[in-house]
Amino acid sequence: MSYQPTKGKVILAAAGPGDPELVTLKTVRFLQQADVVLADRLVSEDIIKAHVKPGAEVIYVGKQCRRGISTPQLTINELLVHHAGRNQLVVRLKGGDTGIFSNILDELETLVAYQIPYEIVPGVTAALGASAYAGIPLTARGYATSVRFLTYYKSDVVTDKEWKELAETNDTLVWYMSSETLDTVVEKLTQHQISADKLLAVAEQATTPLQNIHTCSLYDYERQLKGMVFLSPSLVIIGKVVALHEQFAWIANSYSKEHYFKPLTGRVSTIHDGAAKDNKHVNRA
């Protein structure tokens, strides 16, 4: 593609972890002004319906690995450049926070390369939303000295030396995008003799009406949770602080297996009130 510098602008904005009321006022303001919204799969449709202005174009550019459905990052980059090149205000709406495991670097590099003005709007990331709605203070005094945000999506991401250090640390460990590899995470930590008072919590669809929190000892995991298929998004918290969930949980589990965030196969790019329908880049997954 060859584009000239533009007067359009891209807003890299956070949608929060699920609860529509956890969206920042700044993100809401930009959604009310946007010509185009490029939304992740883990963006609440309630947010879209409530805040995107009539006449704006909404394009779902999500990734759903379990079903083999994914919008390539190159396509997302092309959409940003294409719409900014038409002098439009584009909101790239990301689930959680804009900077935590979000591919924001690829998009920033594209915007800089094409001299497209941009802003970054932070938000409530999944770790903070899930832990708060589960009643688990991540750095509670006497339980943890700090917290780490991690991911384990393939075998070479964490070395054996690092597994040993993770098992021994007093930090709270928060694992993104790791519910499908949880068997291995638990196996590695228990192999390295992680302390028995460090518990496991899996937060399914946290901060939504369909929230479920599952807790157990890592050494009881095989009997209690192994083999369970957790609904997306699911966040894993490991540490002594998980023990506080039983005392301070303020939301009851829903025990529902409904999807708060619709699978991509059930979504069609939404075009409001006669917005342009000739965009060849629109993801129809």
C-alpha cells in the first residue's frame, strides 16, 4: 500500500474487562465522536450499542484461536491506514487495557510509519477487573509483595529455570490467555514444589453478569479442575492472595455456560444508518 500523510486520527482505546461501566469517560467520548470503530472480540456489545454514534461503522477485527477464526494483524493495520487515509476518526477498541498483551506495538509502528496522528487511552485491564470482582486484592499486605502479569501460550515461553523461580517467588502470578494451557502451568509449578498455601483461581468472564470463579489448591487441581473447559475470557491467578476470595467475594457465581462475548461466528460487522458499505476490508467472520 502507498498512502500519503493524512489528517485522520486513530485512537487506541481500552474497553475494559467486560462490565460496560468500567469503560473510561475518555474512551466513551471518543466512541461518541468516531467515524469508524475497529473492535476486538472481547469488547462488550453493550458498549457498542450504548456509546457508538449513529452513522459510525463498526468492524469486528477479533481473534478466536479455539475456533481457528482470526483477523490477521496485517489486515487490522491496513484498516487503520485505510480509514485514517479518508480523514476519519478511527477508534481501535481493545478489550481490557490497551497495553497489556494487546499487539499494540504492531499498530503503533504502522501509525508512525504512515505519519498518522494517534492517542492511547488506557483502561482497566483484565487482571485488575477480575481480581476486584473476585474479592482478591492482588498485593494484600502479608500475602504478596508484588504481582506479575504473565502468559503461557506455547512451550518455549517459560524456561525450566524460570518455572523454578516462579514457584519460589512470593509474588502473585496472573496468567493471561493461559486457561487452555493450565494443565502444564500447574504441572510445572507443582514439579518445582510450589508452596501449598499458594492457591489457584480461574476467573471466567469476569466482571460480567456471567462471572464464575473457580478456586482450588494447585495440588488438588487434577481432582477438582483438570479437564474443565473454561469460557473465554478466562484469567488465572495463583498465589496466597487467592485464599481471600472466600472471605471477600461480593458477587455470587452465575453457574452459567452462556457467552457474554458472542463468538465471532455470531457477529457481523455492524454498519449504522447508511454508513459506507463498500469497504473491502470489513471482516465478515
